[in-house]
Amino acid sequence: MYEYFFQCPHCWEEISMLLDPSVNTSYVEDCEVCCNPIQVSVAFEEGELQSFQAESIEQ
């Protein structure tokens, strides 16, 4: 597992998520600060993080 730090696209606070290198997918997770949903997309190659994207989901 990797801990990845980034800015929430809703509240702009720095937050972290645990990323599993065995999973290349897109999923929704709530911000730990403002509780708004974030669309997270990750891609790993040979256990190394290749891309990370976090986008707001309009409610």
C-alpha cells in the first residue's frame, strides 16, 4: 500500500489516501475533511504509481 497526498478538488485541503498497487481502477471516495465525493483514477505499472487523478463530482 502507498500513502498518496494530494489536494481535495472541493475544499483544497491536503489529504491522503492509501493506494493498492494491485488495483488499476477508478472509484469514488469521500474527502476526509469536507466529506464531498472525489472521483479517483489510479494506474500502476510493475508496482509503481504511473498516474493519479482526483476530480470533483458535482452534486
